[in-house]
Amino acid sequence: MSKQKHNIYFIGIGGIGMSALARYFVANGNAVVGYDKTPTEITNALQDIGVAIHFEDDINSIPLKFKDRANTLVVYTPAIPETHMELQYFRNNNFEIKKRSEILGDITRNTFCFAVAGTHGKTTTSSILGHLLNECDVNMTAFLGGISENYNSNLILNGTKATVVEADEFDRSFLTLSPNYACITSMDADHLDIYGDASELIKSFKDFTNKIKPKGKLFVKNGLPIEGITYGIEDDSDYAAQNIRIENGSYIFDVKTPTTILKNFKFNLPGRHNLSNALIALAMSVEYGLPHQKLAKALANYRGVKRRFTYQIKTDDLVFIDDYAHHPEEINAVHQAVREMYPEDKVMAIFQPHLFSRTKDFVEEFATALSQFDELLLLDIYPARELPIDGVDSKWLLEKIKNSNKKLVSKKELIEEIKKSTAKVILTIGAGDIGEEVKNIKKALRIAS
């Protein structure tokens, strides 16, 4: 594919998955340019490696050589509306146009492909797996849905024989993949704006398992309604984390495999959900044939993914953590991790809901999850790709939250409200643009303390 066409034009190049592909094509010697709506740290980083990016939807901004149909491949994200003028230009002129997921399918088809599926945990699991394979010197490329702290990138590039990808259930894009090894971390209802109901989502996951290559392997979290090699925490799974203890804020644990017990793994990310993600990455690596000692060393130096329980401040008096959680189950997982690490301390959460449809579909579950924190500051809903839904707003959600210390705030009021709190542990949670506020909050807290 990339051998046939030298020029790769990205529409929505600043997306986390799109930018990993852009980096991949740059590394392979292709000419890469693109459009995005707004400048971000991701677009800045791409510009730093020589990718020209513009931020106006304007056909005149497309460089002349990228208007050569015979030599240009156009890649777009489903978040781009069909009314987008540049997308329409390429369509009207019969360019080869592919979704990001189709490109991943093309790239991975002739590799040994590890695919990580699930409604939660994909990015952390795939980044752990990519790191383990890289540290064991496997010839591979990992495409990540977040910025790995170990590599400061969403792409781990160490060869082309194997690939690690996130198998995304959103708009069924994971059905373009044909993995050798696949895992399913979770199948909670989500993306009901796409699927309609949970049974259709489950059917889609089952369709995904049928994409696994002959002689391939499927790993599933114990309890999911799909058969495969099971994994779980302190249970009877094929791969189970056992003898778990916490030492200096890190997990120490053993792994029971179908044939033996591997002792004394160390893992630095808090939360049982993260431990589960580490376990499945280890299980896939062990089945692939990688040695225990190298895997243990690699796991111990894994540092996480930005905005996945990322410590911004960690002192004896103040802890500030930022997390991407945007589904009730993810908020519950963050709460469990915080309570396990800081059982005696007051915790304040700042939450920005993501999507009107998700808020509407899970309002009761969001209310229950958010009620667990000692204090709550709630921001307005981040719309992303959606138009407002009548009656669905943060005020409606706030009324359902059973927390005596709760408040709806604007971004402008946020820092002043945070300063009023006596909480030792402060969390920012959400998948919208709340991540852009983290630097300012961190700076204000450092000055205040």
C-alpha cells in the first residue's frame, strides 16, 4: 500500500490514532502532510519531525504534489464530517481514500498481529504489550491510542515483522483487522449511539473473534460471554495474578500459567484494572514465547500512558492525578485505585462528561460512580462530535449525584474552586479538553502549596 503511493494526506492528523500512523509513514520515508481543526501538543510534535499541518479546511492549503491522484493516499478519521471541503475534494476527484482502521488492517495483514480489544483498557494494555515486546527485542511496531511515558510517543518502532494495535469497537472498525493473537479486556455497554443496544455490541465482539487467523489465539477476561484462554485476578483463570501485595506503592505478584507459576513480578501502576491489563499483556507475551526474567524486568520499568492515572504532583501533603476515564466503569476503577493507595485521605474529583449521548445512556451509573468521592466539581459536557440533546446537561447529572459536597463550575472558576478545597488527593477525570487544563491546575497547586 504505502509502497505504491508515496504521498499520504491525513484529514484529522491530530487524533491520537491518526498521528501514530503519520509517524509510521514518516519513518517509512513517505511524504506526509495533513489537516486538523486546532493546534495541540500532538500536532506540534508532528511538525517538529517535519510534517506540514494546516488548521483551515481549505482546498488551497493542500500542497500541489498531494493533488496528484496517482501518487496520493488520503487517510481520514470518522470524526471528520462528510461536509468537510477537503474530504469532498478528494472524493469528487476519485482519490484513494481510506479510514484509519482500514490502513491499520492493511499494515498489519502480513505481520504477526497482536490486537487488543475491549471497551476499557485498550491503550494501557497495548502500551504494556508493546513495551514488553520491545524490551525483549521483538522485531515489531506498536500503534498506541495514547502517549507512552517510556517512549514519549504513540508509536513504538522496532521493526515490521510483528505489530501491536488497538482493536477499536467504535463504528466496528476492529473488523478490518486479522490478528494472530487477540484479547478482549471488557465488554461493558458503550457507544450505544452507534450500536443501539448492548446485544449488538456483544455481537460485534463475537464477529471480531472470527477475524483471528487460523492457529491464532484469543484471550478473554474471565467472566465474559466469549470462549478463549482466560485471565483474571486471584481466580481460576488459565492465567491468574496471585499472591498480590503492595510494597512502596507498587504491586508485587505471581502469575499462574497453564503449566507453571512465574514469581515476583513488579508493576508500578495503581489499581486492579491496571493490574489486569498488565496480566493480559504478560499472558500474550508468555504464549508468544518470551522469557520470564526479561518480561519481569520490562514490566518493572513500565511507566504508563499519559492521562492514565498520571501523577502530576505526588508529595506527602498533596497528590494530583490526571486520568482519561470517561465511562462509569472507568471512574469506578479510578476510585478503587485511589482508595487502595490513599485509604485515609480526602479525595476531590473534577469531572468533565464526554458526549451528550453517553451522559444520557449512563446518567444513573455516572451519578453512582461520582457519588463515591468526598468532593466533586462538575464541568459542562464536552460535545466532541455531537449536537446537544434536549434536557441532557451537567446540571441534570449533578442533581442525581448523592454527594453533599458537589458543584457545577465553569473552566474559568475551576482553579479558584480547587484552591478552596482541603482535599489531599485531587483528580481530573474525562476524555474531552479537561486535559488542556492540567498544566494550569498543576501550576496553581504548586504555588498554593
